[in-house]
Amino acid sequence: QVQLVESGGGLVQPGGSLRLSCVVSGSIFSINTLRWYRQAPGKERELVTAITGGRTMNYVDSVKGRFTISRDDAKNTVYLQMINLNPEDTAVYYCNADILITRWRTLNDVWGQGTQVTVSS
């Protein structure tokens, strides 16, 4: 069974930094695209950033220059480095992935359980 487990969330003051991690576990062949979403209270879930297997990255405008996505395929892990955080970044952050279970079978849109990030003084 494939699982995504996020960690690294917490409470941070405005201007602070956090690094989120998401580990993909289970029997897999490889990982295609990895994504970070977030959902703030009362708002829809939004795509924050994504990184493909070829290391192409994109970001929502509100986090450009502050958030950096990276991946370590040897560890089946994706990271989200967040700096200069502000209260508008407060949300539950979710990891999402498209995973090759075998060379010929893909499991798309696999979700983690989420990790809370709260930016407050």
C-alpha cells in the first residue's frame, strides 16, 4: 500500500521559516510529479507548487521567491522550504503525487494526511 506522510508543520512567527517533508512509502517503481497543496480555513484547496520527474518546477504567484520545492528520489521524499512566512500562509499543507506502481501502472493523485502550518505572533 502506498502512503504519503507529511511532517515539519508547526507554529511560526511572521517572517519565520519552516521546512516540510513528505515521504512516499510502499512498493513503488518510481515517482512522477510531486505537489504541495494547501487549504486555509474557509477556503478551497489550492496548488502551491509542483516538481516533475525532470525537475521542472512551478509555483503559485503568492509564494514565488519564498517557497522552494525539491525532491530526493533516493529517499522518495519531497521537501517544501518556506521562508518569510506571513499569516496568509496559514493552512493545512498536503503532499500529492503521481506514482508508478510498476513500469506500466500509474497511481495518480495520491494524497497525504496533511500537516498544519500556523503563522502567528
